[in-house]
Amino acid sequence: MKKEWFFFPIGSFLKGIGGVPVNRSKNEDLTLKIVEKFESSNELALFVTPEGTRSYNPDWKKGFYHIAEKANVPIVLGFLD
């Protein structure tokens, strides 16, 4: 989730449920960090919007695919309305 959402008191809740603040202005190699979380966890679910945004974008981001491939985990399609 955008790092701007991680402010007090909401940020404490988001981090408590496993939220990860994303700073898109920096190259933080977030894909590798998420893969490491999968490797160090017995059970983990990751929810990603493939477009990288809540608004329509015809070009999907590919990070979710790279995470699944490197962590050897399945991709399950779903939706939230």
C-alpha cells in the first residue's frame, strides 16, 4: 500500500495486519522483499492489484508474476467490488 497511508493511528493497524508501505519514488526492490517474506513464513497471503492502481490501466504491472515465480507460489485470480 502507498506509504502515505501508514500514518498514526492507521499505520499501526496496517502494519499489524502485515501491511507493507510502498515508496514508489525509490527503487526498493520490493519484489525481492516480498519473496523473502514468503520464504520466512509458514503461511502468507498476498493481495496485489495487477494494474498497480485502483483505477483502470490497460497495462498490468508484472511484479506480482515475478513474486509468484521466484517464491514458487500460485497466482489465484479474484476480485473485490
